[in-house]
Amino acid sequence: MGPRFVLPVVAAVLLAACASSQGTVAPTPTPSRPGPAMVQIENSILARPQAGLQQADLVYEYLAEGGITRMTVIYFKPSGPQRIEPVRSARPVTIRLWHAYHGVIFFSGANTKVLDMMASQNIPALSEGADGGIYFSRDPSRRAPHNLYIDGERLRLGLSKHAPQITYQLEKSGVPAASPAPAVANRVVFDQTTSHRVTYTYATSDGAYVYGTETGPLIDVDTGQPIKPVNVVLIQVAHHDAGFTDVLGAPAVDFDLQGTGPADVFTQGHRYSAEWDLRNPELPLKILGVDGKVMHLPAGLTWMHLVDPGTTITAS
């Protein structure tokens, strides 16, 4: 499938100030930059160990089908030769996330319904054959279809050719408000799906959480170490049948990822109650504290899990 082209940028340049009797104020343009790379990564047992996730900026993980999760892995300034794999298909929620971040989707394919939505919405999306096949390769040490990979340099190349220009500003790093006092959360356990139990263990020396699964730590081949997000966010959001089947014939899943809803934030060994905010579907999702203000999080990899409302979370 060839590349697809872009919608208008997510935010317009600031308008020039009006002239006054005291003179004309010069306009102040909002700097623009290319949108991010948004890579579809599989998380089935056959897909492990993955590669290239630790170097990401932001990961959304969500139910795909049959208790298996998938990830949309976001890189705002990709570079380097490290592999990112295995790349798999796009899902309906991938399109919702694209509207929030306005990047380029890198993927292995999708149901025709999803492909049609991408085409009708002019979403830039690059698969294995795009631009003469310059972006992806196959890893001979892995079994197909779990062996498609890309790297940071090829992501950068794809962005240089196809990324929309964005003007939204990402939230500044910081630490959540100390009041109300957060609960201790050195160990966090929850079931993201019926067959995917997640356990996070806080590593004080790294200032990050070690990601554990039902089969052991989630390893990144590039580092040889467990993946360690600095911030973990659980977004409570309902999902529903998308009304069609995926490429394997299973019912496709979509999420009610719009408006607002409850969230739990884990960072620096503590748990914070929060709210996710996607009232504007054309801007990045925000996390709000109990005071209603944007919650600033420490710099580093942030991992967003989409979980069912009411999911039991054990933190200690």
C-alpha cells in the first residue's frame, strides 16, 4: 500500500494582532514541526521479546482481540539504527490516536474498513510496500508474521517525506502536586485483559517501573533489559465491537476514547488519582489532577494502558 497524505495541521498559526492607533503589533507565529512516528507493535507471546520500546516517548497499549494487546508506540524525534519490532496491523483506535497526535502511522496492514477510513481521512500511513519498500525489513530469526521491523532512521525518513506539520505543544515535565498526599505504589498489579496480567515493580535506582507480564519481564532486545516506564497511566475507558472483523476474522474492537474519564497515575513509587481528558479529539490526550489542572509528569517513557472501567488495581 502506498503512502497516504495529510489533513490540515492540528492547530493554525496565530493570527496577526489588529492594528491600533498606537501602531501595529507584529504577529507571533507558532513554530511548527513534523508530527511523530506512530508504530503499531504486537504484544502476543509470539511477539516477545520486542525491540525499540524503551527508546519511545509514549506508548498506548490496548486490547486487540482474544485477550491479546497491541501498542501504538509514539516517537516524537526518532533516530538511530536500533530495531523496532515486531510491527503489526492498525486497529480502529489507531485512527483515534492519530487524530490526537497527527503523525505518520507505520504498520503492516489492516482490515479493509480501517484502510478505507485512513484513505477517506487522508491519514498518512506507511506499510511494507510504501515508497518502494524502503522502510521495513524482515527479521530472519523470527517467524512470520511476527518479524517485520523498522528502525529510528527509517522512521525519521518516513516523517521527512510524509509527516503533517503540527503546532501543538507537549506538556512540560515536572512532578504531580503533593496534595492530597499520594499513596505508596511500589508494586502495581492489574489485569489488562482476561489473559494479560500486568505487574509493575518500582526500581528506585532507575526511577522507573519494571514491566512484568504473565510470562515474566517484558524485555527490550535493544537494551537486553526489562522495559522500564518512568510513568504508568491506567485510562479507564469502555470498548465495543467495531462492527466488522479483523484480518484474522475475530471481531474488531474500538474504544470510547472521547470526552473524559477516570485515570490512575503511577510515578516515583506513588499513586495519584486523575482524569483523562480528550474533549478535543484533535489534540493530545491530557491527564488532569484532582484540582482539574494538567498533571505534569517526570520526563521519560510514559506507558498508557487502556483498561475496562472498574478494573481492579492492587497497589502496595
